Amino acid sequence: MFGYMGKILWIDLTEERVSAESLPEEFARKYIGGSGLAAKIIYEKMPKDIEPFDPESMLIFATGPLTGTPTPCSGRISICARSPLGIWGESHAGSMFGPYLKKAGFDAIVIKGKAKKPTYIWIDDGEVEFRSAEKIWGKDVYETYEIIMEELKDKSIKIAAIGPAGENLVKYASIICGVGKAGRSGMGAVMGSKNLKAIAVRGTKRIPLAKEDELKDFAKEVQIQLIKSSAAQSLHNYGTGGGMEAYYQLGNIPIKNQGEGVWDEAKVEKIGGKRMSQTILDKITPCCNCVIGCKRTVYIREGKYAGLKADGPEFETLCMLGSNLLNDNLELIVKANDLCNRLGIDTISIGGVLAFAMEAYEKGLLTKDDTGGLELKWGPSEEILELIRRIAYREGIGDLMAEGVREFSRRLGGGSEYFALHVKGLEVPAHNPRAFFGHALSYATMNRGACHLAWPHNPDRGRLVPEIGITAATNRFESKGKAVVVKKMQDYMELYDLLVICKYAASAGLTLTQLTKFYELVTGRAITIEEIMKVGERSFNLKRILNCMWGVTSRDDVLPKRLLEPQEGGTMRNVPDMDLMLKEYYEVRGWTPEGTPSKEKIQELEI
């Protein structure tokens, strides 16, 4: 098969056994790759009663046909499992890890079992070795990289690793893949439950391409187009945080645990991507084969954190560890972000957990006795750093905070569920669903919980997809009819996680027609817009079926009450009509009123 290596690597950590199986052509045709391939494997191979931390749970690293090819923005990896929340979990990271894994000879790795002692896996051009990780267990991610590279005597290898948070099963622990972070869904905790510290990979094999010369020419043409776009230039110059001020005007950043709609504009500017570029930018560090370059390295030259060189915080982090906590200290956000990366923690979820704890403290539901003497006050405070550390090591109050806001609130009580902002247990990201009703419906219905990544290419802001009938900007405050657009966008964005390509390529102007052509040039398979959109719909529905098997119903497709109340500021006191949107959504999806894909829909999609 062109575009694929044709092999899935199966690893049993309990038995220290490996085997390589052929990638079923039907899987590749019907689910393409990435998270769709992972969902199909879990659906077919993992019994439904397997819990997230059971040894027999599956953790899957999956590439797509575009991974490692000349296609722009295709240097990514999908990581999937049943999440610690008990639902579908997936996370994605840009870096060389995905291309190296594919060039080592594998389209995906399926890991099950639990190692008897801390272990890391070394994959060298198809050869697999189990190695002791006892001396690196407890080390942070970057220390782990250095030790493994030294042990393997190769600085060029690529590594996916967990930090202490993953080892201690923090429910929102991440897997760090160098410049890319697979942050959401707690994949790091699943990895830690298997006593698996890291995967190191080196790959030099050629990826078979159907029309290589034509692909290279087309890739160059599209690269030039993307680079010239205003969206790509903004992302390159200012990173994902470059839109902070504009989003604030729209009411689309979280302020004080999404409890307020107005903050000092000067403070918003202080923590934005433009200020970061003007003051502490060191260099731009793009992912593999990326022509946009939104990622950056920053260097703090003065003040308390002088000498710190670290990854620059992205929009979500600037918001969740900034405005969400009323923290206007950019350098403190950089320090907190670096600490999260080292310890292996999702910055979105921990921002939600910290804000919840601060509000609980403010309301008297937590005291200094509970917090071990820490004052959990709003604003820039180094208590944030100590809390992050305690969460990673599950010390004191950190043990409860490590469970996430849903469980934290359940144990705390006192009406705290009102300000515990999550969907299906996953903490709500930075985008305010009152500002864009598309976000509201998408948050409620996305398979991994509150996820903003089906609405980044936002039709409410005039970003159109004419090939699927989105030809005019939609009203961001309109509920009626929103379901049709959200469904289309979810299926469309799903494709990016099957082909395994960055969604910012869409923001920069990559069209669905071009995406389809890349697929054809790589695989040699001609496919229509209608056919490829059907693949996205099939994958989305399969993940929903898995969730239904694990107990999800329409009762779980809800937003926290706070997010359904009017707010001052850019949202203009509007709130979405969730009942109307969900009713229309289930109808458009072909689901039952209980939120289950109907038999007719399952048959139509050939699941």
C-alpha cells in the first residue's frame, strides 16, 4: 500500500513480547489512519469492560498516510486509549516522533500489558528492545531525554516520554514528544499505569509514495500558498497567542474560572503572543515539515526567572494559566508552562483545576488546613508553581487535585459542581462557549469531552469550507441551524486526525480539495469529497459507539451551568440554547434521542 508501511507493531509489556502484523487494507480504506485506525483497533480487539488502567487496556501510537511525506504540516502523531475519565481518549502532537516511527517500519504501535518494572522501549529501524527505566523513573521529561540519548549514544533519536505526573497517574498527565505535547485526555497516565516511561525511536526507511514527483511539486505549490496567508504570518510572528486581544474583545478568553467577562485590557496585552514576541522570543521552533512555525522558544533575560529558556506558552496556556487565574505575569506563565512540560501535565486541564481550587478557597470550601498552608488567591502568585509540583507528586491537596475538577468537586461538595467546569470529566478549554455557540455544541458532543479542536477553523469568524456547503459566515450567537454546521466541521476536522496533519493548515488556507489531492498523490487512491467526508463521519461515529459502550448517553452531552448563564463583555450577554441545538444535532447525526448512533446510521457508514 502506498503511503503506509503496512505493519502494526504489537507490544505486550507483561510478557515482553513483540509481533508485527499486517495493516488490514480495509482498516486503511475505511478509517485512513491516526485516531480512526486506533478507534477501529480498540473496537475490534479490546473487550469493552477493560478499565483505563487495567493491564489489558490498549495504548496506541498511530501515524497516518501523510505522516513523513512532503505534505505541509504533516509531522504529527496520534495517541489514543480509553482515557482515565472512562471515555474515548485521544491526543495529538507535532514533532519528528511520528515520522521516525513510520520510517522505522510501522504505521502504529499497540501497547498492552504492564511491565514488571519501569521500562522504556527502543525501536531501531524495526528492531524492538525492552530496556530498564529504573534509573530514570522519577526524572522529569527533559532529564529522561538526556539519559536515554546518552545511553543509546545518539542525540538524533526521537522520544515520547512521561514525567512524574504520568508515573503517579495524574488524570490529565501528558506525553511529551519533544517540541510537541500530547496534552489532553490523560494519555500520560495510561502510559504510566503500564510502567512505561518512554519510547525511543530511530527510523530511516523510505515511505512508499504513489506519485512522488507530482507530490513534491504540489507540496511546494501549497507551501507557498500557505506561507503567504495572513493567518500563517500571524501564527509565525506571534504564535497561537497572537489573537489574545482580539479574542478578548469577542468575549472569548476565560476570566476567573469563566466567572467574569471583563478584565483589564492592559493585562490581556501583557500576556499575549505579541508581547511575548516583543520581549522574550528567542527563536521559532517549527514542527517537522511545518511551513507555519507557530511554536517558539523563549528566553527570560531579567527578573526572578532570568536565564530560563523554555518552550513558549501557546494560546490555551496563556489563557488557562493566565487570565483564567487573573495572572498577568507572562514570565510566571512561562515558568509554570515549563514546569508542566517537565512534569508531564496538560496545561489546559491544570489551569481549570487551579481555577476551581482558587474559587473553592475564595468561597471558604477550602482552608489553609486543607491546602497545607498555601493561600490560593487569584492573581500572579508562586503558589501556582508549588501546586503544580504537589499535583504531579500527589502530595497533600495535590492528590485530590490530580483527579481533575469532576472528582475534586464530587468529594468537596458544598455546591462546587456549579463552578467545576468540565464535559464528561475533561476540563473546559480557554474558548468561551458563550462567545461562539458552535464551540458550545461542539464542547458538549466531542468524543473526548470538552474539546475546542473541531471549531478552530471557525465558520462564525468567516472561515469557510465551500466544498461541504459552508459558503458564508454563520452568526456566532445563533442556536437554530448551528447543528448542521457543527456536524460538518466535526467530520471535516476529524479527517486531519486520520491523515495526521496539523489543523492550523486549514486555518492557513489548505482546502479540502487540496487535502484530498494530497491523499491521492500519496496513496494512489482516487477519492471524492463526499467519500472522504464519509470517512470522517464514520470515524467520529465509531468513537461515539465506543463511548456508548462505556456508558455515555445524552445526559453527558451537557455544559456546566455556569457556562449557560449570561456574562458581561464580548459575549453581549448571549447564551446558547443547548436543548434546541442538541435536538437538531442528534437528528442531523442520525442518532437516537438518547444520543446513540441509530442502526440505520451504523449500516449506512458500514461500521
